[in-house]
Amino acid sequence: MKARDVMVSPVVTVQQSATVSDTAKTLVERGISAVPVVDPQGKVVGIVSESDLLHRVEAGTERRRSWWLRAIAADEVLAADHVKEHASKIADIMTQAVVTATPDTPLHEIAMLMERHAIKRVPILANGELVGIVSRANLVQAVASARKDLEVPLSDKAIRDKLLAQLNGECWAHTGLLNVTVTNGIVDLWGFSSSDVERRAIRVTAERAPGVAAVNDHLVTRQLRAWY
């Protein structure tokens, strides 16, 4: 699946001239946790999330540092905190370095962007225009709504060959210690695994393999002995 398959569109936005108060009202009224900020031409220039509004003077939630923390904190950090807490314009507190993707970006790349940048949503741009937004919730929805592909019945030999080929392509799988038998679509795993997590990964791979009806795990985790 790609971003276009799960993105929310049209996207709720705020102008960069908007106030912090009005932006907070937009988040509450629309039931969203973040909103892209756009210029008068509709170009994305930033993004504001709930986390940007956590420490605000209006709510009495400013950061309360002890005197010694204030003493060792860099002046730039203290100044930036002051802006976050007291600025009235959203342009002063928004995140300007926005991580974006295109409608054709695969979902696994979207997930990697979220993980790498510790973000919860990615605006989707087409030729520089904002056309959608993908959040972590949208990725979870994709998992919840997934449907199994229609499968062409496979012979037991074909199932075994495909499964072994897949396992042979995994660097973590020690296939020299493994044997697989398939009867009427039921896979039996025999042999040894080097760890419990490898054993689980082998079983999961077998369960997801095309044509597999069930998996019986007979693997034994081989404890490595230390030689002194």
C-alpha cells in the first residue's frame, strides 16, 4: 500500500498568521492532534502539534526549572522555551523542518520516516501542493482493515519450496539446522533454532507463507555452550 491509499484528505490547515489561541481551538473543534501551517499560497511552511502547546502561560504549564537548572541551561534554550510559552503567533512556535512524503510513497517508508524522526504524522505533497496527511493512526487502520489476498491453491511441494526459499533469504535464519515438511498445507517445523526469537521468527514466516493452513512447531532451541 502507498500513502495515497490511507491518507486523510482534504487536510485541515491554519495560516502562518494565525494565533496560538485560534490554532488550539482548531485542534479541539476538529478533534485532531496536529495541523500543518501554510502560507497565503497554500504551501506548507510548518506544522504544529499538541506537544507544541503543552507548556503555555495561558494554562500555567510553563516549565518550572530550579535555579540551578536555569544556571546551567544555555541562554538559547531558555530563550526558545520563553518563545514556546509566550508567543501569540503560531509562526513563532511551529516546527519549520517538516518531514513530508508523496502520494506514491510506500507505507513502509512512511513508517520508517515516523520512527527515524520521532514524529506521529507526515504531510503528503504532490508537486509541492498539500494533498493529504498520514498519521500513525492511519497506519494502524491499514493493519486493521487488511484483507488476505486471494490465493491460488499450491501443492505441498510448492509451499515447502517457497517457504525454504524465503527462509534462505533471511540472514537471521540458520536453515542448515532446519527441516520443513508439508502435508495438506500443514507445515511441520523440525530441527534446531539458535534462540527463542529465531524460533518465533521462523514460525511467523511459515504462518504467513502462501498456501499454509497451519503450522506445527517442533523446533528445539539449542543452548550454546561456553568453553573455558
